Amino acid sequence: MSVTTMTISVLASQAGVGVETVRYYQRTGLMTEPVKPSSGYRQYGHSDLNRLLFIRRAKRLGFSLKDIRALLALDTDANCQTTRDLAVARLQDVQARVHDLQVMAKAWKAW
């Protein structure tokens, strides 16, 4: 099926998420819901798929939905510093987790 227009089930499948996940993101404002045409099915485009894939990748990297919403709102070069600040904060959190896991691994080996 063409990526230019697809139903919600095809969109979800191509992004590797469930239909209910897409609907949740729509309810929470992370994604917009297309207008339902009189023919019945809402149609999603390539930009919707890209947005959904971005959300999925950001979640996998540990960003909260609040952080993802902030990142998605940053669509101008003027917001580069805000984007950088969010990324640095996330990196620091990941580094702290890695440190904690290394301490736990050493303790486990010593046990």
C-alpha cells in the first residue's frame, strides 16, 4: 500500500505500534487526527508516519511523552538551544543509570 495515504491500521503497522497507541497519541495531542471524510476512513500521510516513528524512537531512548511533546513543538532554528538542553538532560539521566548499573554489576560479581 502507498505510504502517501493509509488507514490508521496501516499507519500503526508501518510504525510498529498498535492502533490504540495511535489513538492515544491523538487524544494526548502528540498527533493530529485527520478529518473523517464522508467516504468513511481517515487517511494518514507520510508526515504522520514520520511523526509516529519519531515518537517511537524518542520513547525507546527514554524520553517522556512530555519531553517528546516539547521536542515536537520545536520546529524552528530558534529553538536549537531548547532542543539541546532537553537532549543533554536526557543524556545525563542515561549516564546516571549506566553508572548505577555498573555499581550493581560490581556488587553482583563480588557477591
